Amino acid sequence: MKNLSNLQPQPLFNYFEDICQVPRPSKKEEKIRRFLLNFTSSHNLAAKTDEAGNVLISKAATPGREGAPVVILQTHMDMVCEKNRDKKIDFENDPIEPYIEDGWVKANGTTLGADCGIGIAAQLAVLTSEDISHGPVECLITVDEETGLTGAFALRPGFMTGSVLLNLDSEEEGEIFIGCAGGIDSVATFTAREEKVPDNSTAVKLSVTGLQGGHSGDDIEKKRGNANKILNRFLWQAVRKYDIDLAEFDGGNLRNAIPREARAVITVNKDKTDQVISGFKKFTAVIKNEYQFNEPGIAMEAEETNLPENIIDKETRNKLVNALYGCPHGILEMSTRMDGMVETSTNLASVKFQKGGKIIVTTSQRSELESRKYYASEMVASLFELAGAEVEHSDGYPGWTPNPDSTLLKTAIDAYKRLFDKEPAVRSIHAGLECGLFLEKYPHLDMISFGPTIKGAHSPAERLNIESTGKFWQYLTEILETV
């Protein structure tokens, strides 16, 4: 039995629930691609794929609209797969479990995948509609947007023919986006010597959980806690107060998500065990006071645990905790071009201990200015290089420079005012969209981005606002009818 079958608009919510049943982690999109191609076959639609696995589905114009511009509806097929620690799910095989609560669609213990599943659902609803007047439509669904923009990078000139592109990957109804930040990842690798645990030691497991997390672009200005920074703040103090040794650090998961949880296992002389645990309790009280308004759900625990097999050498321990302590996280610059917008930011995304003494620290930087994007990544790299780590950068992706004189933008603003009797907000988004990469291959494109209201993207708190989804659908069909 479907949970969303009574929601309006249908078939939009029906298609979204169908998509929730199809596993679609980044880089493992075979099942959702097969679902899309089966869909096109069953509805007698033309479809093609490219070498990267991107899918393009075409629908002819409705009678009388053959001369209208070809409109591209664009989304991505992958989703961020995050879950609460107590949730058991295999994201490669199990469905997402949507449910309705207080005007929102949520998921049971996982990310919902409304980013960008609701956009795909809108594409399918347009493709099967019989009552929308529109010109020729192309639906582009790209692969691996969340972890590498792989599909957008691989897109070749000539794969699509449209001159107008509607990106359906934004997350605030009533806002039209005409630009986005570019991004780059900076990954630091420490190599530690693994040593035996000293005699007369006790192991203590420390944890920081219950943070909101969220998207490292959309939510970076909300001053949410970073579990890696919070936990390392105590480790930095504990090295000096108690001479702890460090055996494990596991914090965060995804490069584009603010880390919600972090755990560490330390060892300390048995005589200092009680001091460490009581010290962490005092530290917890400090942190809860600092974050009482923006992270009310934070939980921190210290408990004795089994002794680990190894610890890392003290020299690497010191370099790591110092580098993490000094590594910036959050907003670096506010925009001077668009009021109230973040220009440049950095996210201390994850810290992972691996076998053989490798410690991987992943960070990501974003900026609406290419020069500031590289400046931020070089600043982070210089810090970790001073600490003795090796640093590598991803290829990165370009931003999308706003075009306030866009013909499509004027059409979209007029459509919104007609429907809802008010002006939409026109913004640039600090998150990364694929639009900048599209412009490199298709410089003639006129583009905007919009979507329904989605909160908590990239975290198990992700939720889709039902009322805004109805307005999003009205707006999309109005643009198609008037572009």
C-alpha cells in the first residue's frame, strides 16, 4: 500500500513514491536508470543514454506548439544515502520508506531523496501528461551529481538540443536561482605509525551525536555544529591535560554534508580514567550551552570500552589534532554581489582512520568566485601541509555566473506573479548545481533553477513540504505553457 497516494498533485506524488522504491546511491545508479528506460518504453517515449549513463527522454510538442523553443527539464538520478545509526538499511537494495507528518513527507530513519527525486517525478509527470500545453520537451537526468558531478562533466555537445533549461534541483519554493557556487575538494592524508597500547591503560569511547547536519552549501550559514570540530576540541585539550593516546577517529561521511556525528577511541593511564570522563562531562555542558539554540538535540557520551589493538604515534597524534583544531569550517566571506548571500565557505567534512596507519581528512570549499574557491582550497591545503600531511585536490567544478537580463528569467518572474500574486525572490545559491558545467558545453543555454521546499537535505532529517510541492508543480506547468 502506498503512503502518498492521497496527496495532491497526482501523479507527481505517485511517481515520487515509485522512485523511493528504487535504490539509487551515487555511482550505483543502474537500477534507477533501468527504471527510467522501462518507463519510457512503456509510454512510447524516445530515450537515449550516453557513455556516462546520463539519460535523455524526449516528448514532442502538443498540437499548435511545435514552433516553441525546446525546453530541457534537468535533474540528477542519484541521492545522498545517510541514515541514523540505529536504522538498518542496505541503500543498494532496500527502498526508502516515505511517510506523511504535519504537512511534510519524511523518510523512516534515512534521507528521503527528494533531492532530486521530486524533480525526476515532475519530469515523469510532464512526460505522461495529456493536459499541459507545451513545446518540445527534453528531460535530462544525470548521474553522480552528489559525489562528483560526473554526469555533467561527461555530457557532450549535441546530446541535447534545447535552448532553454529548467533545473529542478533547488530547495526553496518562491525562489528562482540564476547562479551557483563552484566547488573543489581538498583531501589531506596523514600516515601514522601504529604502536602498541601502553601498559596500565584504559580505553574510553567518546561520541558526539544528534546534530542537525545538512547540506554544506545550503545550510552552511545556519551556524550548525560540526561534530568533527566539537569532538576534536576535546581531544586537543585532553592531549595536554591527560596525555591521552588516540586509537580511532570516525567523523562525518560525505564531502557535501555537514558532519552530524563523530566518534573517537582514546587510551589513557588508568589513574586518569575518571578525570577524562568527568572532564568530558564538563566539556559537554559547555558545548550544550554554546549550541542550546541552534543544536538542541546534541548528545555527547564518554564510556569505557575494550582496549584497541593499536594507537597512533604521539607525533602524528599531535599533528592531527592541531590541524583539525586550526582547520576552518563555515563561512569565509559573504558576497559583495548579492546581498545576504554566502560567497566563500569551507566544510570539514570527514575524518577517517584506515588500516595501515592512514588517516584521511576530507574538506570541501565553495565560492561564487573561481579565484576565491582556489584561495580557500589553498589555504586549507597549506594548513595540513604544515602538519605534515599530503594534500590532493579534486578537479572541482565551475560556478554559474548570474545573468539578471535573462529572457527566461523575465518569463519565469511574470509566471510566478500571475499564479501567486507576488514577486519571487531571485537569488544565487551557495550550493553547487550542474548548470555551470552545462554552460561550458552549451554556452547558448538560457537557464533558471527552482523547486519545492526541502529541508534537511543530505541528512535523515530531510523532508519535503507538501503545500510547496503543489505550488512547484503549478509553476512548472505555467512556465512550460508560456515560455
